[in-house]
Amino acid sequence: MEKNNAISLPSRRITVIDALRGFALFGVIITHMLQRFGVFSGVRPGEPNFPILDGAVQWLFQNIIMGRFINIFAFLFGMSFFIQMDRASKKGIDFRGRFLWRLLLLFVIGMIGTCFTYLDILPVYALFGVVLVLLFPLKNWMLMIIVALLLLGTPRIFIVGVDKISNEQTTIVAQPNIQQNREQSRPAPPANEERERPTFFQTAKENVTNGTMRKFNYQFGISGRGYVTMALFILGLIVGRIRFFEEVHIKRKRNVVLFLAFLISTLFINFIIGLLSKESVNLFMLMRQGANIPPVALLTAALNDISLVLLSGALAMGFITLYQIKGVRKYLDTITPYGRMGLTNYEMQGIIGAILFSGWGFGAFFGTWGATELFVLGVVIYVLQVIFSKYWMKRFLYGPLEWLWRSGTYLKWQPFKRKEEKQ
């Protein structure tokens, strides 16, 4: 039973979790970079300088990065929730009330981040965290049923309306639009793009108001993105309960088996999607036109969600498997400090992105860059953040935002410099 306490002791951090969070944030910055951090300043890329490389980057983005790394980030949030609840329970403390206060602080941090880019996901995470607190007393099998219902698209069925699910076509969808992919569900630029140079405060107001509405419509609308996130929160809680990461370093064969299982399952699901999608049906276009929704469209959307989650699992287990190889671990450990400062680094990504692409920043220059240049720029920023994080964590116990968040949680200034830890 002693090993069950390992995750609860501050001195026994499971570093692979921090490294995995750092890995997830690499995909997050690349995704947001290629989306220009949701900034629409009227500037459009010119003729591509590297058309072949641009195509390769876009393929990598669409098939490997987009939606997968943020899934790992969401999963680890659920894991962190369990760790905090578990540590408190071992001290005889019910942490739920304190965690709700902690979520309120996270919401505030997220809304400040939203002033820079409305893609900031923390306000949504804060709301889902409240749901996680309510679900915490449930047994694992009950939680798995909820996960299954979410990933199978149950909320989407209610959004569409049972009366709208039919193969009878009521509206003719224009043929050129049928081939449009799920990206139509992503937040759209404002209808009235600013032609004059906006100020930071104008942009912040737009992000906090209309931008936030677009974000929540995307998360809780037909795309179902938010429901997938909620499922991943719950999965993180479940995986924490079964103490998966406490034995991850000794059960290496299990890690490899899980990696292969996730990968093969992803390929199988994608094969099924290919069979179902021979006659292309655009769910989002049908919804916009008020047409009936064929069941195959809902099934395909659910399978796409499941495919994203499975590939996220493959990426995570692939990383974990590599991390257990000594010769590789010393290199992957370089991003462990980055993961420990995940909150700070995530928000810094948004601030840097806003400065680069906003009209009040350098959008007139960076807004013209193509996919290849933006990918390289994202890598450069990530590397610089990794270097900064390593330097910072040698001197401090927490990242700046992590320290403020922790101090706010307990309404008391927490130790900050490493030397204060020694007694």
C-alpha cells in the first residue's frame, strides 16, 4: 500500500507527467501558430516561399498535430485534479471547496489571457473543472459510461434534435461545399474585420465579448469539441485513480502494448471513416441550412472524435515509452521544467502570439508568413521557452503563474525561491 502514497508526496514527483505536459504544449503552440492565434487583422499570406514544405507542414498539422496535443493537455488536467484531491484526502482534508475556488482563479487567469487571444482555453477548463468536482464521488465504471456517451456524440444528437435525424433530404447542399471539412466548425473571424490599426484595448474588448462567444459556440455547438475535452478530463481522473503513472517506469511492456493498441485502433477507425465517407456529407453545412441530418453524418463525426482521442493516446504512450529508455530520457527531461511551468508557458504562448499577429503588434509582418515559416517560428519560441523554464526552475519552486495561483488558492503567500525550501 505504500506505493499508493508516492504520487501524494511533493518530493516524489512523477517527472514523466511534467515531460508529457511539456510535449503536449509543443503541439499546442504549433497549432496556434498555424492558426495565427485566432487573430484576423486583414493581413493575408502572399505567394508561398516554400510550397512543397507548406504542403508537408499542413499535412502534419491536419493529421498529427491539430486536436491531438491539446487532448493530452486536457487529459493531464484531469490527472492533476486527482493528484490534488488524493494528496488532500491522505491528510484528512476535503479539497473540493478549495478546488472550486482554485477554478475561479483559473477562470480569471484565462479571461486575462483571452484579452490577448480568444483561443485561450482556460476559461473552458475552469467550467469543466466544476463538473469534474461534481463527478468525483462516482465510481470508475460510472465515469466510463459518461465518457462513452460523450465520445459517441450523445450531446451532438440532442443539439441536432432527434426530429432532424433522417435520411430524407430537405435542403440541397451546394456540391462545392460538400467537400469542406470539419474546419467549418472552428471559430470564424469577425464579420466586420478591422481595416484600421486597432489598439490593444479594442482587441481585448473584442476577444472578451464576441471572441468568447465564438469560442463557447465552438466548444458547445455541433463540433462537440468541448464534450471531447470533458471526456478527457474524466479519463485523466480515472487513470489517476488506478495509479497508472506510479508503475509506468516498471511496466514497459504494457506501455508498448498500449502504444500499439492505440495506433492500430486509430488506423482501424480511420478505415471505417473512409468507408462511411465515400459519399461526402458535411454535417456543419447541413446544420446551417436547416436540412435533415443523416445518421451516417453523426456516426462519422463521433468516429472522428474517437480517432482524435485514440491518436492522442498513441502519441502520449509513444512519448512515455521513449521516456523509459535511459539514453532518450536525458534528452526528453529537458522539457520537464517546461511542463512544470505549463500554466505560465501556455499563457506566455498566447501573449507572444498576440504580439506577433495582432494589428496593434507585428501582424502586418508576421501575418504574411506561410505555414513553413510559422512552423519554424513556433519551434524557435518553444525552444526559447524551454531554455527559460530550465533557468527559472533551478532558482524557483514554481513558475510565476503557478506560484500566484497556488498562493491565491490558499490565500497565503507560498514559498517561492528554492533556498526557502531548505530548512
